[in-house]
Amino acid sequence: MPKNFGKNEERTLEYLEKFNREKVLKLLVNKNSPVIFDVGSHKGKLANFFLNIYKDARVYCFEPNKK
């Protein structure tokens, strides 16, 4: 019988304990200085996230929308 997870919030918290962006990225990218293209970068929030994980990364940001 499947485990009863209860509310969605509880399921989400359990998931986030096992997986998060940083853990998944480190499994997928095995370099300390990857080249990252942030297409649709808006204000650079994701670029900063990547730079916090990969201090020596080269991040290129593109934002085609002028707003």
C-alpha cells in the first residue's frame, strides 16, 4: 500500500528535503566552472543563483524583452 503523504504541503516539504535545484545541478554538471546561458534573464535572479553554486562559472544573460 502506498505511503500516505497527507497534505500537498507535507509532500512538497518531504520532496524538497531530498531534492533541490542545487543538488540536482551538481549531479548534472560536474565542472566547477561551467558556461551557462540564461536566456530570458529579466533581472538576473537565476544568474545570481548559478554564481552562488558555481563561483567560477561564466554566465551569459540575454533578455529580449525591453520591459
